[in-house]
Amino acid sequence: MPTAVRTQTPGNVWKVLVKVGDKVKAGDTLFILEVMKMEVPHEAPVDGTVTAVHVSEGEEGLDADAPVVEIA
């Protein structure tokens, strides 16, 4: 069962640092949101392989708790 990494707050996608197939370790930064002019990094909660990326850089208006990356 994949682990979904979700946004913690509403914001815009500033940077996506992974792509499908990338191997990640817990603590690696996966993407960075821009929230109220601040950069908020989101990290991998588990080791695994990125199986899906649901956003692209520059995407605006993500809601809180939106799924962004899946890791299996």
C-alpha cells in the first residue's frame, strides 16, 4: 500500500524534487510549497520508491491535505 505525502497547508507548488521511479529515504525533501511568501519543504515519511507525483512546479491553489507524492 503506497504512502501518500500530502500538503500540510494550502499553498502553491514552488519546486518538485522527485519523479516517478526515484528512490527516497525518510527525511528526503520531496517538494516545496510556497505558503504566504515562505518556502515550506515536505519530506518523505518512509524509505521507498516514488510511484506517483500528482502536481507540477508552478501549480497554484493546492488545498490543505492534498495528495502530492506517493511512495511504495
